Amino acid sequence: MNDIKEAISKLEKSILEDGKVDRAEAQILLAFAKSLAADNAEMAEFLKILEDVLEDGVVTPDESIRIGAYLKWLTREAESSEPETGFFGRFFKLKRNRTTVKTEVVAGITTFMTMAYILAVNPNILSAAGIPRGGVFMATAIAAVVGTLLMAFMSNYPFVLAPGMGLNAFLTYGVVLGMGYSWQFALLAVFVEGLVFLALSLTPVREGIFNAIPFCLKKAVAAGIGLFICLIAMKTAGIVVANQATLISLVKFREVSFHTHGICAVLALVGTVFTGLMLV
């Protein structure tokens, strides 16, 4: 595939920098693109543009931009067509998925840093229902490791699986503290729920139920769970406090001890701002 990448480099220079067409390199890419067109509908558009350019020899500004985008895509395709090297490359098919060991390691570390909070938050929430904190911590870690490894080795997807935020809060504040059930009974219900979902996953019923839910409702559920977790976080951090008139209100730093309650709220606000800046 070195000749393909060399042809892409030369054609990109001739079209994007000089505004001309290197016909020899374009013919090489035309043959390579035709081999990919059967599996990619967008490639047909690139073929048409490239054939038009070869026919009249003129590259318009719009064609130049679109060809540049397609050339980058062709570069990735050429790289993914190269033989895999190394154990991880052959096992996870890294080149076919247009990635490298370095990229995956950095992505893995980043993902771990963004989700490691669950190891602290999940025991904190479920311990309020009476579940032993140490047991919750170990169960959370083991479930995340096993789920992620199964996702990696059985499906070759770079997805991380861990206990979901939202259901843990519902179990604690809704089922145990709200309805008065014991945490043992609540966990039994979760176990039965898992068996039901496993049975549904083995049949087309699960997909049918998922597709029957309107898209706007799926977005609303995700937003609602996020706001619910946000409220719990603000309450735990001391940013919001109980209020007889409005149920909850923002903390008044003059009325609380800064060394015990105020510092938690300030650190939470600073952390939120810092996280927001990192996302910009």
C-alpha cells in the first residue's frame, strides 16, 4: 500500500497546493477507490468528482475541498489495509480499525480517569441503604473489570462497562429509604431484573422494545437521570441544603461552618468549573 499512500500524497500536493491534476497518480487512486466503492456509497461520489477532474483537467475550489477530505479518508483506508503487526495489532485488528497501541493506551487512561469516580460514589450512595461499603466497593470494581474485559475480548469494542449511576440512587433513595424495603430485598429485585433482561436480550423482544421508545423520550430519560444525579451530588457536596419553603435552596456560607461544610461546597464548585474548562 506504499504506492497508494505515495499517490495520495502527490495528488494532494498537486490539487490542493498547485491547483493541477497529476493524472498518473489520479489513475492509481481511481483504481484503488473503485475497489472500495462496492462497500462504501460515499466513495461513488469521490469517483465521480475524480473522473470529472481527469476529464476536464480543472479543479474548482469546491472540488478541491471535497477531494482533500476524501484523500484523508483514502489514506486511512490504505493504512487499514496493511497487514497487522504485533500481538495486539493482530488480536484487536488495530490497523483495520484505524488506530494504534499508543492511541488505545491514552484513550484507556483517559476513560479510566473519567469513570474512576464510580468507585467512590457507588459505595457512598448504596451504603446509605445499609449495604456494607467495602462490599459495594469490591463489587463495583469486579463488575467493571469483568464487563470491560468481556466487551473487549468478545466484541472487540473499546467500550467500558460499569455499574450505572441512576439506578443505584433509585435503589437507595426510592426503594429502600422511600418505600421502606430492605436492601436485601432490593438487591433480589435487581437480580430478577437482570434475569429478565438477559432473557429479553436472547430474543428480538428487547430490540423491539428499544425501537418502540420515541427518540425524544430516550433523550429525556438520559437528561432526567443526569439532573437527578446532579441534584444528589450538589446535596452531598453541600451546595444545596434543605429549605422548608422551597424544599431545597443554595447554601448560605455565612450560616454554615466553612471548615466543615463550606469547604466541601467550594471544592465541588471549583472542580465543576475545572472540568468544564477541560471540555472546552
